[in-house]
Amino acid sequence: MKNPKKRIIQKCPIPKSEHPYITMAHGSGGRMTHELIDKIFIPAFGNAESQFDHDGAVLKSPGDKLVVTTDSFVVNPLFFPGGDIGVLAVNGTVNDLAMCGARPLYLSASFIIEEGLAIETLWQIVLSMRSAADIAGIKIVTGDTKVVDRGKGDGVFINTTGIGEVMRDLRINPFNIKTGDFIIINGDIGRHGIAVLSQREGLSFDTVIKSDCAPLSDAVMRLIESGMEIHCLRDLTRGGLATALVELADTANVKVEIQEDLIPVLSDVNAACEILGFDPAYIANEGRFVAFVPERFVDKALAVMSSMGNEFLPAVIGKVIDTDAGLVTFKNSYGAELIIDMLTGDQFPRIC
Amino acid sequence: MKNPKKRIIQKCPIPKSEHPYITMAHGSGGRMTHELIDKIFIPAFGNAESQFDHDGAVLKSPGDKLVVTTDSFVVNPLFFPGGDIGVLAVNGTVNDLAMCGARPLYLSASFIIEEGLAIETLWQIVLSMRSAADIAGIKIVTGDTKVVDRGKGDGVFINTTGIGEVMRDLRINPFNIKTGDFIIINGDIGRHGIAVLSQREGLSFDTVIKSDCAPLSDAVMRLIESGMEIHCLRDLTRGGLATALVELADTANVKVEIQEDLIPVLSDVNAACEILGFDPAYIANEGRFVAFVPERFVDKALAVMSSMGNEFLPAVIGKVIDTDAGLVTFKNSYGAELIIDMLTGDQFPRIC
């Protein structure tokens, strides 16, 4: 790191008059790659712990257990109502750490850029990443950049790998789910997928549906610090709520019963889904999760989540009612019960 | 991890009669994504510490300092003499850990796959990754898969992030380079770039030039364990030896003098470079590094490297002769001295 204290400059540090677009030479490892690192990545990401001048970052080791998670982001389009690929690339990985009960520490960021991307666009994306990282309290410490020929990529793909620390005795995972657990969701579902799809297809609704993209680590840390027992957490990304619940029921070998009417969905999202023929339960979210908690901690969980601000509208949506059956059912207000499967086709490709 | 003790099956677990090619549904997060995870990634990568059923892997924390490094691999073609994108994706990251003096521990693996890739090809690549990981002694613990539309990718791109541990008092980095340091290279240069280019362009030479792709962590661990002082290590990837030396001289603000005749280059590589108009000093390697060591440890370093097998042909190629000048010169046998710059164009795109 050349200048850890450098202030974030909002104007793109490589003026349009110099190199307006990414060329293959930016990925050669030579002068042009170094210009990107020195003028774009270090000014945007630099902090006291980042080390972009070396092959890796040497960091203080977390005390107890280490959590590692990785995600590649290929969202199309790069910018959508409520966010962009940069915010998504930070929050998506921060949220996977949170779902393991981990406090976020360090993030790596690697870019696969298509020849011809405007450098100004890259700058906007890295600024979004820095801002999202600051909000989530995670440090971007190392990275990589590759450039692929025009027509062999799609603007930019970003991989982030997150490292977090988890307290010694914390066990938050699917194998910990128990009969009787209540299932709490932190807010309304379906907005991220609809926001991206609307932008991509040029659809417009009465009001703009914004992505729910948000970091979840703060909420999870507060749940943990409240001293309550949490059996499992899962964010509701690709495949949506339904796929996440089926995955968990399969892994934990339990029967989950959801009251469909209790799932919060905005009326605009419901309307968009009806027009497009989608089920909100299968639509991707980027700031939504379910928590499996014993009954005696439900009120506390709801209180903690409610204190997290307007974006959080927590609700109990169902229960684990049996073991020895990897099964999820949705019950509606007429008492009809439907067995739910994971997403089976490719309803929503490239939403994250 | 569903079955950590599962034996690696050499035959592709998804038969051609089922799904011969990757579809957008494989990236949807639903059933087809799970089939890839359960039938391809877990059988290939599974080990006692991998956790593909959860959002991240919870692992034992390294004792002293943590090293994190990340790389995206976009090599074209995917298979080349001496290796493939899978071997490269493991060794490239293992080597970046080694260059920080770190013992490799954990690896994440994330795939961006183009719709239409043969599943058999993906299987060959993940088997290569497992084999390379076993050789390097690193565990693949978590991953991700995304699918992009046909014509928006190039077969498959792979991101790996490596986590290693470094002993408390070890300081191996560019800022530690000192006047008087000898510069040792571990073998001949230029093979990886020429091997990939030959395959891509359909060039043939008298003998097949094979990539030098290899893990370097074992050699680095032995150098460290021998008790010798090592000031800096750097692998000679994109931009080759020349770019790596200029980067280091810039960062450390020192003058480096290289005896050009001492740089080992195979005669076939030299011949290929002459025909193609390339300079071997700028060609990428994937199993080559330079070590900066004080004079009194040179013999020990050469002895340790020589003991590493046939692929290692260590040689002293130059010295750090001054401070306060970020400068590299190559001297030839006639005494002529040339000031060296980083690679300035895009000589070799997509070689890693």
C-alpha cells in the first residue's frame, strides 16, 4: 500500500482524455496494469491493512475460528435500481460471512474486465465497493485484475472472498436446526430480482422497485450479542426463499411448514410477479435472511431485528415441525398445503 | 460436506446421456446448481475441512499471521502443453502465498462458466485442481458457480483465493530488499507463455515446449526452514522476469543489476522468441521466482533449490547495487548496459 491515508477522490483519477476505455494492455501485468492499480484500486480501496504492492496481504490472524466464503458476481445490467455490481459484490460476501455468524474482517476483490469497458464505469463500481465495505466494516486488502477480449466477457465480473472470525462456541449451521424452531424472516421478499429484471428488460411499474441489497452482518452481530440461541441463518439469494428453505430442510433432514400469508411481499412486487408469471418465493433477494431460533427467543429476535431500521420488517413465517423428512410445505389461508421444491429451471439468470 | 471420505472418481459423475453441456439453469441456484455441487464439486474437492453445504467454511484459525491472496484465471486455451486452467488456478495462488513466506492452508474456488461448456471438460478441470491442491498441500474448502450466457464468457474463468499462515517474525516483502542482496532465480524462463501461445496459435516447434507451471511452496518452506535470511521473493508471472524486477526495484527504491547471460533460457524457447520477436525476459512463467538473499546465504539457497528436483536449475543472476534509485539494468557479455522497463504493451494477453 503506497498511501493508506489517501482520501477517496470522487472524480475518476484517469481522465477521459488519457485512456477512456480498458484495453488488453491493462491486463498484461505491465505498465498499464500498474496504472490501474495505482490510480483506481489503491485510491478507492486503500486502508491501513491493504497491501496491493505485494503478492498477498499479511494480516493479523483472527483469534478463534476463521470463516471463508467466496462469490463471483456476474449481474446484468451492472447498474440497477437500488444498487450496482460493486455494492452487490461486497454485501453478497459480507452476508455469507454473517450467515455463518462471523464478524467480517477482510475482503479480496478480483476483476475480470471486458476490453472496452469505460474506465469511468469501473471507477463508479470501485467507489461503490469502498462505500459498501466501509458501511459493513470490512477491509479490502488484496486483489487481482484480468482483461478478456471484447465479446469474451460482459463488462465486468467481480469475485470477492470474505474472511471473518467467529467466536469459539458459536454453532450456526444447517445441522443445528431442531424440531420446534421458529423461522423468522427479516423483511419483504422479491425486490432484488424484480429490480434487476426490470432494468434489464426495460419494464416500468407505477413505482420504481429498488433492490433490497444490504449488509446483514450488523443485524446478525446484534442477534448474537443479545445472548440468544440461533440455530441456523441463511440468506435468500439465487433461487429465493423457497430454494433456501428446501436446501436447509434437505441438509438438516427436517420438515418445515411455512404459512404463505405471513411472508411479507410488497404489493408492487406481487403485481410485477403476477404480470410476469413469477412466484416471489423463488425470486432472489440480497438483503434478506431467515433465522431458525427456539420459541423462547422469538420475541427477542423480533425486537432486535425491528431495531435495525426501516428496511427490516421481521416476521415469523413458519416452524420446523418434524425430523426425518427433508420437506418444505407452504400452507395458505384456505388450509391448502403445497410441497415446495427448489427452483428447477433458470427463471432468473444473471441477477447476482 | 456430505461425504468427506468419498474417493475421487475419475469418470465424469454426470454421464453424457444426462446433461452433456452447462445450461443457464446450472447457474440459477436451484436443482441444477445443486446437481453440479453434489456430483462434480463435492466428489472432486471434498475433504475433511470443506463445507459446500453452507454459505462459508468455518475453519481452525492460523496461529500467527494470516496471508490472503486472490487471482482470477482467464487463460485461453483452457488446456495447453504442461497444464490446464485448473492446475494454473491452484498453483498460481499457492505461489502467491509462498512469495509471502506463507504455508498454504485453505483455498476457495469460484467458477464463471459460459453456457455450453461440456460438463466433461469441467470435470477434467476440477480433477486437475484437486490433484494440484493435494500436491501443494492446500485444502479446497468453499466455492461458488455462476453461469453466463453463450458469448458472454470464454469456456470457464476461475477465481481462487488462498489463505496461508506465516510465522510471527518472518518479514519477506519488497520493503526488506537491501543493497548487496544477491538475486537467485530457481530455473529457466519463458516456457509458460510460449506453451500457451503455441497452443493458441497452432505453432509447433522441434520439441513441444511445456509450461513450467508448478507449486513453489515446498521450495519456499525449505528455504525458510533452513534458517537462512530471505529479504524478498517474487514469482515471475504476467510481464515476466523484467516486469517483476522493475516492480520490486520501484517499490524498494533500489538499483538492480542483472547479468543477462546468467538468465537460464532453454534453446527452444530462445528460438521461438527469436522467430516471434519476443524477449524471454517479458514472458510469463508459472513456476519461477526470484529470491533476494544476503551474500552469506547464497550457497545455502542454491543448495536447497538444487535439492528440489529436476525442474529446479537455480542460478544467481544479479545483485542489488544501490539504493535511492528504482532502476533495473541488464548487462550483456560485451559489457553493454540496458535500462529495463516493465512490459508496456499487451505482448501476451490471456496467458493466466
